[in-house]
Amino acid sequence: METSPPRRRQRLSSPEPTAEAATPSLDSLPPEILEKVVSCLRLCDAVRTSALSRACRRRCESSPGIRFSWGFSSDAPPAGIDAVLARYACPVGDFSYWEIPKEAFAHTDEWIRVLAGKGVKSLTLRFREYIHVEIHTLNPAVFSCRELTHLTLHDCFLPTAPSSFAGFPKLTWLSLTMVGFHEHGETDLEAMIQMSLLLETLELKDVRILGDEVIQESNLRHLTFVADDDYELQIGELLSLQKANVSIENYYSFDRDFVKFLTHFAHVRELEFHIQLAVVNVLEGLSCSFQILKSLVLHTDFCNVSRILSMFSLLRSAPNLQQLETKIVDTETQNDEVDIDFFSALCTNSVFTKLKIVTVTGTPLWSNEMHFIEFILSKARLLCALFVYQDDDSDHSKPSEEAVI
């Protein structure tokens, strides 16, 4: 019987791809999505997206939110920054350049002018330090950046403010480090602070201030003043202040009323303070109460009775203190020797009743410091943690094994 040959299974032809089934491309994305993607990239990567598709071409020039940021090791050509910034059609949210090289100093004048016109909100300029090179003076257009909320400047001079300057109405953060002012420039700084009604954080580090009551009544919540010298800094009423760091290595005037000076910080929750080296207790008679002070950092030492007395004048005024840190600043010699009974005699019933964390840094582990630690352990009943960091670089430090014993 004849058998029929097996039928071949008919191959089904694939349907022609439709437009809906095609692989999606960047050109198919909505413009707002493309803008969001580009704005999340680093500036250099955002610029490179122009080569990806027709839709991305020059998209970086109109995507809001791009951060113009260059770090410490940036090799971006200044002329390239000029071009990118000039073509950007949106308001600039953030422009920051750390370690601006010498060849870019002159370009910053144009950057500031353009940024002022584009309503920059956050501006950080840190100029690279050079030996025998004059510090760069910023373009006066910096005072026209009325949209600023954050301003951070390092290693430069501020120009004289124009008579029309009325402050930065939206500024909440001002940080100046190694910033100089020209003649009578302290009035410009005072105007920047007083006229910026929303200013909450002020940092002045190694800023030479010569004037009376530069920092007065305002809405400041956080204040930092760190310097090698005093420059006769004056503090007015800062009723909104919550955190203060006033660390001055060398006080210019030995006639300064430290009790009055410290009274201005009686309502802060966190305080960092540098106690002056003197032969007397500079805080004797401190009567104000630091009732809400929770965290205290003291730059001091236990080498002199006068500094110990100053420390306890403040500690007795802070009954609710929870965290205490002492940063040892002088490890060359221990002039006066005291024992635990000496510390106990300075104590009152309210001292250390709420203390939970104690830190001692930079200590040479001399007897006075060890007796203070012993006193803390015996007095602070709620103590949870004690940290002691030895000064390993000091030739005067005692062996750590001896301190442990």
C-alpha cells in the first residue's frame, strides 16, 4: 500500500513590526522626562548627551536643575565653563568650584556677572592658595545675586558693596573662610547679616573683622566664629540662636569681659568655646543659667588652676548638660597639680546630674586630666560612654599603659 509523503508543517510568517512594537528610543521620550534625566547627571555628562539622539541635542542648555560643579582636581578649561554657562537658558540652581586655579581667577568676574543674571541660588567659590600671589577680589556683581539662598566663599576679597545694596532677601546660609574686606569692609559684612532677614547659618572662619558689634540681633540659629586671633569680635542679642561655636586661639584684648561675652549664648542648645589662657578665672562671677544647654565642647586644658576654675564656672551654670567634650590645647607643661578632692570642692549638686557622654581629646594623660576623668566617673551617675583620645604626637604624653592602670 502506498503511503503519502509526510506533510511539511507550514512555517508561519512573522508579522511586520508596527510602530507601537518598535524599540523605544530617546527621541520617543517626553521632553520633561529627558530634562529630568539630564538634570540628574554631572555637568560634563549632561553635555555629552547631546551626541546621543536628535531629541538630546543641546538639551542640557534648557534642562532646569543642572548642577554646575567642579571639584578639587578639576581640569575644566575656564573658557569651556564660560561657553556652557553662557548658553544655559535656565536659572542656575547651584554653581560651585573648589580650588579655582590661578588661570581661572579672571574668568570668575564673567561667571559672577552671568550668574547674577541667571538668578543663581547656591554659589560656592574657593580660590586656590598661591604663595606671593595677591588674593583675588570678587566682581561687585556678587551683590546683585538677589536669589541666593547659600553663599560660600574661600580665600578671596569681597569688594566694597554698592550704595544700592539691600542685602540678600533669600539668603539662609553664609560661610566665609579666609575672606578679606577692604577699608571699612566690616560695615559691608554687617549689612550682609542685618539685611538678609532669612539668614539662619553664619560661618566666619579666619575672617578679619575690625568693628563693634558686627553680629547683632537677627534670626541666626547657627553661628560659627573660628580664628587664630580675636579681632575684638562683638556679639549682640541673638535670641534665636540654637548652636554656637566661638573658638578663638589668641584673644586680642585681655580686658575683654568674658562673662558678658558668654552671657549672649545662655539660650543655646549646643556650645563650643575656647577658654582664654589667663592667670585668673576669666569666667568668675558667671551668674546666667544655661538651662537648655545639652552639648558643650571646650577648648582648654588642666595645666593651670585658672582654666579649671573657668571651666567649672560654666559647668555649674549648665545643670541639664548631656554631652561634654574637652579638647586639650596645651600639652607642654603642667604648672599646677590638683587631685580629685580639688574637683569635688568645685562641684555642686546640680553638676553632671544629666551627663551621659564625655569625650577627652588630645590628652597627654597627665595627672590632672586623669583625676578629672576619675571625678567624672564618680560623679556622673547617668554616664553611658567615656572616650579618651591620647595625643600620640606629643613628646610630653605619658605611656597609655600607665593611664589605663
